Amino acid sequence: MRKLFVYYSHTGNGEAVAAFLAENGYDLRRVTPKKELPRPFFFKIMQGGFLAGVGYRAPLVGFDADVANYDAVTIGMPVWNGRPACPVNTVLKALDLTGKQVSFILYAGSGAAPKTVKKLNRLYPGALVTVLKEPKKYPDELQKITP
């Protein structure tokens, strides 16, 4: 079974998950937005949280949406304002996941993301959704992942 991890990593949490999954046979595809959030923390959370809250789809650099050669696709995302990060909104719209085994790995500062879990369960019934609390800071959180 060919497995792909498509992820966005703003603070390094996605990279921690990607390294773990790569060791478990996943191919990796990192998502890069054309424009990053502002540097100052306050402006970053205000802008990112607002845009995620309204479902903004951030333009991406060179994103390959072809997943035809994969049986399983896992999407990794930070949670902003209780919702998927803006670059991941673009990914969700672009990928054709028909017939794929789909799962999600969320990395949230609180370790909980009920709004995002609810949205993903509605959009992708039956998909496994795993929520991790900052896996870069707490590497033991990676043990929650079923590769």
C-alpha cells in the first residue's frame, strides 16, 4: 500500500509528524503558501486566526495535487482559531480523495480541536482524525498516530 502524508508546517510540528511518518513508509509532500504570515506573534495569530475562521484558501507554491498513485492519504495541519490552517483549506479543495483511505493529523497548541474534528468528520465520514498537542515540543504525542 502506497501512503502519502500531505502537510503544512508553520512552527515545526508538521515536520516532527512528517519525520515520524517517513520512518513508517510514507512519502511526504509539504505544502508551502505563497505568502507567510507576519513575523510578530500577535499579528500572526490575529491574521491567521481570522483568515482560517472565514475559510480562506491560501495560494500555494508549486503544489502537486495528483494523488492517483496512492492508496492512503493523510493530511497534516495546524489548527488556527479552531479551524484548519489556510494553506490546508486549499489542499482540501484541490485533492481528489475519492476511493482513498483518508486520515488527518491535527497539531494544536491545546491538544484539542473540536471544531476542526467536527468539520472533517462531516466532510470525510469515516476518516480517522488524530489530534496531537504540539508534537515538536511533546514528541511522545507521536505515539498517538497509527501509521
